[in-house]
Amino acid sequence: MDTVIQISYFIAAMLFIFGLKRMSSPVTARDGIVWAGVGMLVATLITFFY
């Protein structure tokens, strides 16, 4: 179970970082907000259910 949680946190962090990178351009900023939001949502849900 701990491995699943760690992998989920890693995926959430990668989504958040990817989202921040996409926010650097005005053309892709909306996509970046969505990606970062999904990463934060995953991290919050895993923390809540752990």
C-alpha cells in the first residue's frame, strides 16, 4: 500500500511540475492550469484517503 501512495505522490508532483512548465507560455497557460490542478487534486485525494 505504501508503494501505491508513493507512486501516486510522484505522479501528482510530475503533473504539477508539467503544469507549471505549461503555464510559462500564454498559448498553453490554460492547459497548464488544468494539469497543475489535476496534480493537486490527486495529491489531496491520496492524502485524504490515506
